[in-house]
Amino acid sequence: MNSQLPRLAAGLIACAVPAWAAATDLPTYETYSAAIDVGTSFFTVDPTYTQRLDITATPGATAQISGSDYTASASTSLGGNHAYASASAMPSNVLSAGSFSGWYDQVTITGGTGVGTAQFTVQLSGTVDVGALAGGLGYTLGTSSVHPTQLTSSLQYFSTNPSPWPMDAVNPIATYLLGASPYNDTSILFSGTQTSTTGGIPALTDPSLSLGDAGMGFPTYDLVLTPGTGQNIDITLHGTLNFTYGESFYLVGGLGVSVLGDGLDSFCAFSIDGACTPPPKDGSGATTLDFSNSANLVDIILPQDATASFASGTAYNVTSVPEPAEWLMLLAGLGLVGWRARRRG
């Protein structure tokens, strides 16, 4: 079995452009939450399968679905993404269940000329139980110079995709991709990761935006978790953005989680060696990705004298600091004051 399977599962949290994206009167800010399951026979009509889908654009409201042995939910606020998915088993006609939380807000930064640099901090926190099913999480904070719904995606091969704008098409500021494997050997489902010799939790690798081995534009996984319960994720993501003063852009945040069922036969066509029978699993019980309290945009740092105007009027945590050259001048000035004080003493 190759790593294309979880990469395809990760595609469920990417997005396709919706039918209403061509409208001329597009909002300058929006929240979106969706929970969805996906059938195994998504290329054909399966009369035994009825999709579960719940969507809301109301800030703070919850989108939720529940099956016999699985559930997924999401809620969104501007600057805050919250997603949850859990499954102990899935019907044979259900491939995956997951949720997506997304938001965007138009931003204009003034108070200077030319190009400046802004810094962003995101707190990604959650709890993961890895049982007998595989799962994944993807997060992106990014920007777009055009309206998010007008972006085009390289991952538009799932018509059931739950998100309304393509996160793979934004200019990334901070990204994170996590995998959950029911096998202790992470290479069975995931590749390009480093494993830890302690606690069964693989070590972090540097985030990469290079093409995955499936050639579909997926980044490599930053972290792969192996079987175990109560595995806490508490990660601070940092990123920078070079912006032009006075030019508006969209700040976009998206978080998706999904749990994959046992319908591996659907991916025979994507298997290099044609093998569709997985080895015995090391994990047992439910797989749960609980990120219902994250990810949160906790800080935006602008250059000194810069001011950010948000279309939504949301009071993000924005501070301003001197540019590096100004810091050096300030430190030099403080040193001079100290030297003069010593001389007077």
C-alpha cells in the first residue's frame, strides 16, 4: 500500500469552487463550517448510500453529522477554526467522514510606503486518539489578492468537497499537516516523515510545500501519530507576510480533519503495486481528531506606525514594533545613554 491513500484523504479538506463563486457582489469577509461523509463509490451512483452533509455560514454555529459509528463537526469564528472527527467503524459504502472550518477577512495595512513585513502567530491545539482507522488534519493560514472564491484549485477531483474556496491556492503564511496511522510503521500509509524513538510519536520535520510523491501538490506531513490515546498537540505556528502598504488583500484561514474508513478497495486504481489488502493493524478502537478549540490566530505584529483595517471590524490581536534597522538605532541610543550615565557617575 502506498502513501497516495492518505494524500487522497487529505484532499477531502481541500476545496472546489462553488457555483455561486461567479457572483459579482462577493462578501468582504465570511465564515464557513461544514461536516460531511463521502461514499466509497464516488465515481458511480450507489443506491445504498445517502450522503450526510451539514453546512453553516453563521459565525460560531456548529455544522454536524452523525452516522452509526462516526461523527464530525465544525464551527468557525473570524480568526478561529474548530474541527472534529471521530469514528470507530464505518459502513462499507462510506469512505471518510470529516469537517472543514474556514474564514476570510479583507485587510488593508496603512501607515507606511512601499513594502512592509507582518508576522503572524497561530496556536494549534487538540487531542488525538489513534485507533484502527487512519485520519488526517490540514491547516493553512494564507493570503489572496483576489476573492477566495475566485481562486482555482489543483485538487478539484472530489465533487463532494466540503470547503467553498481552495486552500491549496492561497499564498501560505503558516501551514500544518498531520497524519494518524493505525500502524506503528508509518511508512505503510505515510512517507517522508521522521519517527521518534520515544512515546511512539514521530518527530517534527520542516514544513515543505514541494509536490508530494503522488504528484498532486500535497505537502509532506509535519507529524504522523501512531496508535495511542490522549496524544496532545500543542503547537505554535509562526509565519511572515510581505505586504504593500495601501493594497487590500484577503487573510484566509482553513482547518480540516477527517477519518478514513476501511473501504481501501476503492483505491486499487491508485495503488502502484495493485495491492489493496492492508497488513494487520496495530491500533484498535476509535480514531478521534479533536481540534474543536483550535486553530486560533493569536497575534499579528505589524511594523511601527502601521495600522491594519479589517473589513469585518474584528478586533484581532494586532501590535506594532519597530523595523529591525530602527531596533538597532534604538539599542545604540540606549547604549549611548548608559555610557553617558556611567561617565556622570
